[in-house]
Amino acid sequence: MNHFISGIIKIVLLEASAALLLIDLVAGDRFEKQRVRAAGLLAGLMVFAWANYGTLSGAASVPTVLLAIPLVLGCGWLVKAGFGETGRTALMDTFRAQARGLHARFGPGLVTTGLVAALSLGFVGSGIRDHKLLLVHQWEQFHFYLGAKYQRQVGWFDLYKAAVLADRESVNVLANVQNTRDLTTFDEVPLATAMADAPRVRAKFTDDDWAAFKTDWAAFVRFFPMDWGRVITDHGNSNSPAWSIIAHPLAVLVPVSPEGNAWLGWLDLLLMLGLWLFVWHTFGPRVGATALLCWAMLPLVFDYLAGSFLRWDWLFALGLATCFLKRRQYATAGAFFGYAVATKLFPLFFGVALGLRAIFEFRRTRTFSVDYRRFLVGTVISGLACVAISAIMFGPSAWVEYAQRIQVAQVEKFYAIQYSLKTVFLQVATGSPQLVAQGLFPGTIMQQHAEVDIATYGLSFLLVRLVFTALVAGLIRRADDVEAFTLGPLLVFTWLTVNMYYWNMLGLLALGLMLRRDRDKPALALLLGLHGTFMFFYLYQHLNRGLTEGFAVAVLLAGLIIGCGGWAWLQREPSAPPAPR
């Protein structure tokens, strides 16, 4: 669809969602069914728009994709029926009669999950077989498929060098390429400079592994034609060793082919289907619909990640952790959270947010709840298990190298798909008064300049981040455990630099804000502010103001934290925490 029209449609959907939130505020118990249906419709339309209006990104048949709509609705009905939450109908009675024995033996959760998985895998499998659902992000899968399959050999810094060596001994499509990315610095360098240590890279492979790598490289080139010279100037694979615990066996099992890689490309969307069905069952359709809409409102996420390879495992784990917190199964929530942190470092700040909540509770009661201890134990056991298993699989040095990779990403100069407080701070700290006065429409982003180094402002930036953390704590102070946990994205924004395609975690933030919207005006304002931020983003895209949308979003997020966090501190502290709902 036309880029301009698509942006306008998303603005309209966000406006409608914001209006529905305001209607909720004044409608009370009136028109509840109609409001729930409207929220579900808006969420469905936003997901459809997010998925490129059914065209996906690859060889996909739109009619086949549209068949997913009744499939998803049917899976939702199965979830409700499996847990006995639908009204009595002939179809329901038949389903219960057939499933009663299985429910008694295995429990409704396991039976329902199996049915949903079977339907989903059957739909995707038939679509792949007929070449109507070949969802493969070729660029992404090159990085993450090969990065997982040859984790021990290429690590985080040698994938491009290994590809160049393999190309020279096989298909030779890189013969005219002059430059590549040095993944130890993220600087673009001449190919001859990068390949100075080629013997070291080759020595990390056995002869059999090297033959297999060359075969996979040639298969990627044959099946997925791209500008491979541009591919090897990207930023490499960012997976953690824990991520490879699951991804490595899958990559070894599935050979490079349009069909095989399509199966890998659908894994994330199937995980998201499972996550949002579970969220809907745990929190109800009204909360789930708005959270899903905010998950799908982020720009470019589908284009960057859909059809990739297990890139939403962390979000799936965080979402399940949130659901199990709601169900007061703290050890299970901690186990999922531990995996999320092991596979991607930044989810740690969801736990920090919950930790701040625990401190407020300790100040009030002078005790730490056993629930927090169970969460901590689950987190530690899960996290240590991931570290230990991955160290056995790929060597202890894998974690040292991964730490170096994280550090490189944190000191990188600005580019348009980053959201970070650091960008806003450097603009104010180093820009002229005239530049700062340009606000959301600056002529330049100071973080891009070679002479601007955040290390120069270490103390002052630390103080600013502590102030922002205190503002987020103002929101946490009036939250329950689930609501506090889902404020994690605000701390991620404050302390780390994370690319746009991870920010669909704002869907979890929206979930927590929805839970408290009726009793907490700063939370409602923040939720509406998220809608407004991305309405502005899509408008800004069409004003042709340059590639500074990431800066504009960062400014608006910083403003929301200042305004809503400050407002929350001005409100009187509750005498007791909100009761579990």
C-alpha cells in the first residue's frame, strides 16, 4: 500500500483507540459489550495494517493470509471453550463432550494449547507446502540462521569475514565488493583491511564445518538473491548465547531452502499468536485488545523482523512472565523472566521496575513478600541454567564476546531507528540554544557528530538518568506487581540504547497502564500519550523532515516520563497497595 495512505490509516486507528479510552472513562458500565467489540476490531485492523495489509513480506497469497482471521478467531473461541468461559451452545456442548476425558487427564490448558498449536501449524504448513506463505526475511535469516548454526565458529565478529572467505571458494558473488562492516567497532572498512586475519577465522572451523558453511552460503545466494555487498555492511547478529540454545538445534535441523526457512520465519508469529491468546485469556479482551494495538502500532517492526528467525522469543517470555504474575505464579513468572534476560539483556529493567515496587512494599510493611523471593529464585535458576547450558554448548568465552558486542552497540553513533534518552541528553548538552529551540525538528542530531562523545558527560548523564528513574518510580509507587513490572520499557529507554524493532514491548507497557487507567490519571495520561507519540510519528514521516523520527519519538517519550512521573509523585501515596485483580 502507498506509504502515505498507510500512515494516515494508522493515525486514524490510533485516534479511534484514544477516543475509545476516553469513552471508557465516562461510560462506566454502559455499552460494555460494544466497547469491547470496538477495541477488538481496532486491534485487528492495526495488526492487519502492521502486517502490510496482508501482503506480508515475501511470497504470500493475500487470500491465504486472510484465512488467518477466522483461524485466529477460532483459536480464541477454543481458549474460552477449553476453560469453560463461553455460553452454552450446541457446538460448545459437543466440544466439551469430546474433550472431557482429555481435560480430566491432562487439564484444559494443555489440551487447549495442543489444539491451538495443531491448527496453527497445520495452517502454516499447508501454506508453505503450496508456496502461499513463504514468509522469509532473507537479510535477517542470513545473519541469524548462520549466526546460530555456526555460533561457536563465527561468534559476533566473524560472520562477514567467514562469508567472504566462503564466497571466494565457491560462488564468488562478492568479487566486486570493496567494503564491509568491522563488527568490533561498527566502522565500515575496506575489505582488504577486514580480511587481514582471514587465517584465524578459517582456523575456527573444522574441515567438515567449513564445507557445510560454504554449502549454506551458496544456498543462500542461490535461493535468496540480494545485494550481498550491502548485507555485509549491516551490524551482524545480535543474538545471545542463551538464544542459541534453541536456535542452534533448529538451524542444524532445517536446511537452507525457501520452504525450510519459511518454517523458521513463521516461528515468531506463531509465538505471538500464542502470547496474545494467553494475554487475552488472562487479562480479558478489553485490556488485551488495547495492548495488542499498541504492540502493533510501532513502525517498521514487521518489515525488519517478520520472517526472521526467533527474534521475539524474549517478548514471548516477558509476556508470559506478565501473565503468570497476574496469576500469582511468581516462580513460573521468574523462570520466564530469567530466560528473557539471558536471551536479551534489556528485559532486566522489567525486573528492576518490580524490584522498585518491592522496595516500596518493604518501606510500608518492613517485610519482603514470599512472592518476590519466589520470583527471584525462579529468575536465578532459569538464568543460570541458560548461561550454563550455553557455555557447555558454545564455550564460556561466548559470554565474554557477547558482552563486548553489547558494549559496541551502546557506544554507536545515532541512527534513525534508535529510541534513547541518551540522544535527547546529548542534543541538549552539546547543541547550541538555537538548535535546541528547534525541538522536534532539528537541523542536525548532535549524537551523530564524531566529536560528541557521551563519555565526556558521564557524571551529568548519570544524574539525569537517576532523575528519570526517580520519575518512573513515581509511577511504580502507585502500582501493583503486574503494573510495576510492565513499566520496564521506561527504564530501558532511560538506561540503554535499543533499536526501534524491539520497542513493540510498549504493548506490555500499555497492558499495565490499561489495568490502572480507571483509578490513576497519570497512567491514563501516559497511555494516551503513547497513542499521541506514534500519531505524531506517522505524521512526521510525511513532513519530509529527514531521518530524525527516532529523535522525535525519544523527545516525546522523555516528555511523557517527566510529565506523568512528576504528576504521579504529586499525588498522595496510597495507604495500601492495590488489591490483586
